[in-house]
Amino acid sequence: MELAIVTIAHGRHDHLTRQLRWIDALDPRPLVHVVVAMGDPAIAGLIGDRERTVLVELPADGELPLAGARNRGVAAAEEAGATMVALLDVDCLPEPGFVADYTSRLLDAATQPGPSVVTGRVRYLPEGLSGDDHTVERLAEVGRDHPARTVPETDDLLAADVNLLWSLNIATSITDWHRIGGFDERYVGYGGEDTDFGRRLAAAGGHLWWIRGAGAFHQWHPSSSPPVEHAAAIARNANLFHSLWGEYPMPGWLEAMEQSGHLLRTAEGWAPASP
């Protein structure tokens, strides 16, 4: 069984450069690391002629094709011979046992009925770390788990709510990827595509599993909550999700942006407020 890592990126060059170094230190290494550059030609210079690295360049006009980029990345991993794939966000640094942990837990998940997606631990890093701070030991000291994520106490698979699927650190087999159907590329821009992928997993009779291994450290970057800069994409993607699943995702963000005047609730669904 051969596992590949897929990272999609636009900008975040410092984060990607550090991630590449950490992937070099994995034991074992992935079969291949696929980097999908979304409208960012400068990433080719960062990749250079690295071994076991495949660059996929995807045009991006305006909003980023996040769902489509993940699908292209997995297709490239499969073409390279991978039988398992991990999706790892560009701002995440994989712990040394990342590949071994995912390989082992996906073999466990293969004994379960239906397709499986496994999600490793993610610890969030504070602002202001120096280059010397970026060791596994130091990051384990300062990293913090997200309160909405569960960290199992044992190496066993722990069933999770598919609505909590976040693609920043997940893995599945190529066979199960096809059973799920990949990401819906009608989602363009920010918001909704991960929750939709979780629903597609459930609709295929599958399961999401927490594991305590396959850990990653999430590098700090500025963020907003709710992400009002993505209000138009969030409204559009929320309406698409509602048309497919009969309810709206991201209710907290939608309601907060309604209260702040960035979104309107209409008879047809959510819409950006007029400037």
C-alpha cells in the first residue's frame, strides 16, 4: 500500500517551504507529494526539481477552485501509483509518523463497511514562533487542539460526525475516494465543499473516523471569523449545499454575516448585501 500527500496552494509560500522540509523528514516518506498550484506560477520555483514531488498547475481566475484542485491532486496521486491519499493543507506540518500512522489506520478502516475517511490530529500554533521553535518537541508543547475536534485516547478508530469533516488533514484509500465521488466542483471559492464531501461520504454508506496519530501542526496565519471577505462565495456555496441536502451549512457564519450586514436572507436563499 502506497500513500501520497496532496497539498493545494495559492500564496503561503513560507508555509509551503517549511512544509516541504517537514515532508522530507517523514519516515517513511510518501510515495509522492502532489502540490496543486492554483493560479500561482511562483510555486513552480519553490518546487524546483524536488524528488517525489509532482506539481499540478491549475488556472484560477478570481475565486480559488478549492474542490477542483483537490480532485486534480488526487488524480495525479493515483496516476503516480498511490493506493492511499492524504489531503494536507499548505499551512500544516506533518509529524514524523504521518505516513505510517495513516497507512496503518486506513488498513484498519478497510475492515469497516462502506468507504472511510480518517482524520488525524491537528494542533494549532501560536503567532510569533521563531525558526528555531519549529521542532516536533517544541511545537508539541505550544500547539493546542481545536475544541471541536476529538483526540482518541488509544490507537483505535473513533467514529466521528461527518459534518465535522475538515479537509486540512484527512486520508482515504483511492478506492474509497472513487466510491465517495471526490469533491463537488460546483463549489468554487471559500466555504461548503468540505461539509458537502462529508455528506457525500455518508450518502455512500461511509464513515468518518478520528485517530490520535497522523498529526499535523497548523502554522499561524491571520484569519477572520466570520470570514466576511468571502461573503459572496459563502452565500453562493451555501445555496448550492441547500439545493442538494435540504439545509444550510455554516449556520454560525451565515447568521453572523447577516447581523453584520454582509449577507441577506431572501426567499431564494442567501445573497451578498449591496455595497
